[in-house]
Amino acid sequence: MNADRLRFLFSRALRTSLATPLLLAGCGTEPVVQPPPTKPEPVDLSQHSDVACANGLPVITGLTIEPAPDAIQLRDVDRIPPYDDHLRTSEGEACATASDPRACLDRVEALGVTRGFPRICGLSMECSEGFLVTTRGDEVTAYTPPESVRALLGSIDTPEEAALLAYASGYALCGYPAYERGKVRALPDGSFSVVSIQDYDCETNVYETRHDLKVTPSGVVTEEGTFPLKEGKPDCVVGRRPVGLQGAPDGGCEDARGDYFAKAARLEAAAIHAFLRLHDELALHGATRELQAAALASARDEVRHTGATARLALRFGATPVPPAVTSLPLRPLDEVLLDNTVEGCVRETYGALVAHHQALHAKDPEIREAMARIADDETRHAGLSWDIDAWARPALSAEQQASLNEARRQAIAVLREEVAVPLDAHLSAEAGLPSPAEGLALLDTLEQSLWT
């Protein structure tokens, strides 16, 4: 996908998502003003109990499964090859009534599950996904999508079942990225209230979001409300972050503009490492010379971006902290493509669009001028990400392509959480960053025109 194509999509996104339609009652009448939607309130937790957990996951006791299996296991599988899976908790005796218990146990260990329950992971995607396994006579069954867990549990009758189904639907309740143990309560209508509080990690930017859920007896999980608990920093979408990037202490700048541009300068400097590494990995895996050359050119662009954002940081009283990047071996192609999907096709693409928004809307002339130059470069960088994806995908299996699509979906979900965080007024006005409503509208347009 060339940069001109992205520029066209960005232009359309800025026009479409930021337009404010007027709803008129008729000629010569006043505009019809729609009342703001009623915002949900967080549920009262005074009557909730802690979700029961074991080994950092919801317990699998207290389940009413019919017919009862010989055993039920909660396992997880690594997100990256060789997709090792691990037994986390177990109830009952696996293969107890099998005609050949040894062969049955071998089938359990040879299930070959590579994807588990949906989960928002750390942005390096170095995490695992849970799944259930049952044995019943000679039958060994794995349950990975939430629908299969719902079918296994039948009617949701206990807090343990409600929590397990919420976990299978992608909500952390016991361990990372859960900020604290989830809460659960049986409601008078037979449904359950489940509350998940999760961390969303963008390098040094960690903030908490609370998800209030309702789980019906038929197993429908509905998000009743989402509430930010700890404000994050809007510095997560600038530049491509390299694997091995270490956290940095807070610079302590009181001016939000200085703090923002100091972090931006650090991430722009880190992107130099990312593109140099990308060049080496593309060469390792036989990418075209054009793709390799584009990666080197992008690294040179990031040198200029580092200087521009560092000057702005100093102007507002902040000193950027140089990035620390751990030296790591070059990665297999599937890991490179997973990183390219998250960092390039999603985050860098949205970051380029945000830079265009800043170039149009920043009230500070120096910021506006700097972002105009950066926006053009970042659009080419985003185009490179899509070109890498187009180069590699034809040789991938259907399962590998599905894995990349799921990684993209999860990266978009993480990005939505970050974009929804309120901004300092100086960053919206003088630096031209989109408000949460504007940012979500931009994401909607990208999702419809590019990420589907």
C-alpha cells in the first residue's frame, strides 16, 4: 500500500469523522438539539465478593456440567511458536473411564491448540491464552471460543460459572492484566454482575479501566459500562517501538506539552532502533531490496523527528530521556510479522493519522509546522508496514493469517482504550491532539476503510 493511498484514506477519515452534521427541523426553524446520551454509573460493589482464583485464573470448581466429565482442565497456550501449552488447574481424574487411559492422556497432550480465549495482552504480544479441556470416556475435547464454553456450562447458575465465562470472553479477573481481583455478585433476576479491572500497558504508560459486566443465565455476557480509573498519557502512538525497549522514569515536567514532547522524542529515538532492526530482519528473511531500503530511509526520518520533538520538549521545559533498548537476537518471520501488524499496520498507521490531525489543528505554529513534516514521513512509514504485510501474507497458511488478523483486532481494542483517555487542554488545543471523541471517530473510519 503506497503512501498516496494512505494519504487519501487519511483525508477521508479527517473529513468524515470530524464533520458535525446539523439536524434541522425545517426551513427557518432552530436546529434540533439532541440531548447527550445518559452515561452509565458504576455498579455498587458493596455486595460483591472476590472472584475465586487459583494459579492466577478463575477456579473451575463449582461448575454444574451435565453430563459430568471425568475431568476438566484449564490450560493456556503461548501466543508465539512453538505454541507450548501448560496445565494450570485440573478437577477430577483425566481419562479415568477411558478404554485406554494412556492413549487418552496422550491425546490430551497432543491437542495442538494454538489459539485460546480472546485476551488483550501486553503490546509485545508475549502472553498466553487460556482454554478448557474435558475428558469423558474416550472423548477428549478442547474449548477455545467463548461460545463453546457457554455450551459446555449450559445454564449459568453459580458465581464460578459466571466468572469463568467472563474470563473466556476476554476479561481478566485474577492475574495480569487484571489490576486487582475481579468481583462477582448474584442478582435477583438470576443473572450475575461481574467486574473486571484491567491494566492497559503502553511501555511506561499504565492505566486502569473498569469493566462492569452482566452475565445472564443463558450465558450472554454484556458490557454494561466502561470506566477509566487512572489517567494515562497520550504518548503511545508516536513512532514504531522496538522489541526490547525498556521503561523510563517520569521526567517530572509540570507542563503537559513538555511532558508529551519529551516522551515523543524518546519514542522517536527508539523508532530508529526499530527500523534498523526491521532492516536486518527483512534481509534475514529474504524481503525485497525495496522494502529493506525503505526501512533504512525510515530510520533516517526518525533521526529528524527526534530532533524536532526534542526541541519542542526543551521549549516547554522538559528534557527527553534517551531510550534504552536491550539487544536481542533477530526473530523468526512470524514474530516479525506479528510485531509489524501491531506496531505498524495498527499503531503507526493511527499515529500517522494523528500527526495529520495535529498538522491541521495545532494552534501553536511551531508545533503545527513540525507535525506537518512528521505526518508526511509517518505516512510513508505506515505504508511500509502494509507493504511488508502484503509481501509476506501470500506465503502464510490460513491459520497464520488468522493469527495476524486476531493480533490486529486485539491491537485495535487496546488502542481504543488508550484513545478514550481524557487529554490535558493544552494538548488538545495547542498541540492539536484529537479529543477522545475525535480519536474514536478517527478509529471508526480507519476500521471501516482499512482494518476490516
